[in-house]
Amino acid sequence: MPPTRVEVTAHSQILGLALRENETVPSRSFEFGRVTRIAAGAVGPPGERSFFLQLRSGAEMITLAMEKQQLLVLAQRLQQLLAAVAAGRVKTAELALEEPIESAWRIGSMTLDYDDGERVFDVRLVELAAEGEEPATGRFQAGPEQMQVLAQHAVRVVAAGRPPCPMCGGPIDHDGGVCPRLNGHHP
């Protein structure tokens, strides 16, 4: 199976760690082999949630911020790939985020590759960084069973938010306004 690239650009402000005014710490890159745990989750009330991907390799854990749409696209693409891989039946697992939930950096893009011979997904992540800044990168591997559980869980996490508008697909309350498709007219 040829490598598959899933890339979703985040449209949000970059969260940096400031030592002093106008001085930032570069984000830390990482490279894990097979992760022992992978989870996704959201923190906050619907409409104001922050989404995270959390990885554990042995005693080391890293939490990365991501957009809701990135999590949804990741889940959908994994489901497509896993249908071809025949991951088999897996038990649902507890994928709640572990404390502390402190994001190391925000994901800008991700690439999924699947090695059929090794039966492993290789995931590469690139930080959303300001123009001219060098982004941090991350890489990890996970088995099809882990990714299948992640995809199922991610769909539930995304669905737990505000329901989509049947007309435009945006959040049902449209930030307190009416659906843009109504062009200012009330139903």
C-alpha cells in the first residue's frame, strides 16, 4: 500500500512558552518507536473545547494540541486505511487523557504511512509554527489495533461537541447567530 498523507493546516494562534517578553523556547521534537499508549481527547465545554493527542512510550509522555477537524480527518482516514488492513476485532480501551494535560506544541500537519510487512503505522507530525520559525517534529509508530481503537474513540470525542447544522454543517448555534445559508432570514 503506498504511503498516505493526511495534512490538515490549523487556523489558530500558536501557543508558545515564553521565558521573558519576546523570548520563546523552541518546541521539543521527539521520536518514539512503538508507543505503549495513544489517546485523543477534548477539554472544556462544547463550543470551547481544546483537542489533544497524547502519546506514551515507556515512562515518557507527550501531549500535543490539535484542531477538532484534524482529529476528525485523522479518525476518518484511519478507518479507511484499517478497512484495507483488516485489523480484526479489538476491544474498546480507556483512552481518557492522562494528567497533566499540558501541550508541548500544536500540530500543523501529520502524515500517516502503513507498512504492511511490519503491520505498523508510522505517524509523522509537524508543529504549526510562525513563518520563518523552525517547526518541531514528532514521529511515532503504532499497531493497527491501537489505531483502530484510537479512530473509534476520536469519532466519539468529536461527536460529543455541538451538533452540526443540517443546512451548512457548522455548529448548530452558529456562535449565537443564524445559519449563514439562511442569508439573514429566520426560519
